[in-house]
Amino acid sequence: MNPGMNILAHEQRVGKETENLFGDDFYDKLDGVCTALDNVEARLYMDQRCLFYQLPMLESGTLGTKGNTQVRERSERALRKTRAMDLAK
């Protein structure tokens, strides 16, 4: 791991109701996002936020034991939307 990496864990719910905590000031300070969310709604919300702020996201948790991994370019918005629909099923 990079010894210069700064990791700060947050346990607050992410969504419209916490945009006062996780707004522009919060995302503008980030180089990337790592999540371990427990529901698809939060996962889709964070996916949208990372797209908007053009941040890479490493996600784990919402697919359980399926062990799914995807590498996507920032410009692949259509792929993310398709993947989001697959998760919602």
C-alpha cells in the first residue's frame, strides 16, 4: 500500500438525506472512493456521485458472495446505467 494514502472511514448513511455532510466540499477533496455498502440503493447513489465528480470507485458488499469485479472507464456512463439496472433486478 501507498504509505502516503490517507483513509478515513465514514459510517453515516449515504443518500439525499446526507448531502449536507457529503456535498461538493467533501467530494472535491477525494482522489477516489472505496465503499462497503449494504444495499443496492446506496450503491447506485454512490455510483451516481462518483460519476458526477469523476472519481474512481472501488465497491464491495452489495453483490454478496458473487465476487463480481468490473473495470470501467469514466466515459462509460451507459455501461454504468446498464449495470445499475442489472443490480436493481
